[in-house]
Amino acid sequence: MHLIVIGIIACEIGFWVVLGLGLATRYLLRMRRTSTVLLLCVPILDVALLTLIAWDLLANRAVADFSHGLGAVYLGFTIAFGHQIVTRVDAWFAHRFADGPEPWRPPKSGAAQVRYEWQQWARMLLCAIIASVVLGGITLIVGDPDRTAELLGWIARVWIVTGVWLLGWPVWLTVKHAGSPAAKADSRETTS
């Protein structure tokens, strides 16, 4: 198995282990300060993955492959969506183990669902920007187009996914909602 793939798997496992330990420490052991320190370690995993990718390409003089690009996109994803994931798991953990309120659930219909889908897409846009900056930055630092061609391909892939997400969810739901009877009723009420 490729070194970068092992790094991605280790970071994903590490994310869930650190998150689980942090929440267990907070809600089961009631050690809030220790829990906060553990949860602050989550971004260290992102730094470790970025360091591993850069080290492999610079020190090892590796030729970038699928795993290097995937690692950069994974990094963008964890930065863009990580806080939201931590917040949701925290709410679930508090509800399950500390008599917290029932966790918030994404809306399933109406204008609230449209707003939510646009917010999610904005996170994907942030992911694409971060991944593109990381991929482009590594390409520039390595300075060898023959060794980094795969990274440029990943920039195209991440933007294709971002475009498909835009059309398939927020734009589609916006158009669908605009044509719904509830949206037309809301429109009549606001113009009255």
C-alpha cells in the first residue's frame, strides 16, 4: 500500500479516535479542559498529512499519483467540513450520554432545506479552494511538471465535483422549491 494512502487512513482513524476520546472525556469523565485539549489535536492530523505529502514529493522525489491528490482533497474536506462534523457528533454524544437535547437534523423540505443545501455547497466550495491551493502550491514548490501532472488533474476533478454538487443540490432544490405551491403562497404573502 502506498505511503500516502496509509497516511490518509491513519488520519481518518486518528480523527475518529481523537474525537471519541475528546467527547468521552468531556461527557463521561466530566473533564472539560482535558477534552478541549484533545479536540484541539484534531487539526494536528491535517498538518501531519500535509507534511507527509510534501515530504514524499520533495524529500523522496516521488512522482505524484492518485493518492497525493486524494490527500490534498481530504485535507480540504476536513478543513471545510470538520467543524460541522465535530459539532454534530458532539451534539449526538451529549444527547446520548449526558441528557443533552435531541440533536439538530437537517431540514427535509422547504426554504430551510434550500438554505441548508446552499450552505453545504459553500462548504464544498471552500473545500475545492483549499484543495486547489494545496495542489497548486505543491506543484509550484516541487517545480517539476513531469512529477506533478497528476496534481493538476485533481484540481480539475475537485472543480467538476463542486459543479455537479452545485447543479444537483442547491440549484435543483432552489428551482424545485420556487415552483412549489408553498413557495408561491409565501411569495403572495410577502407582496400583500
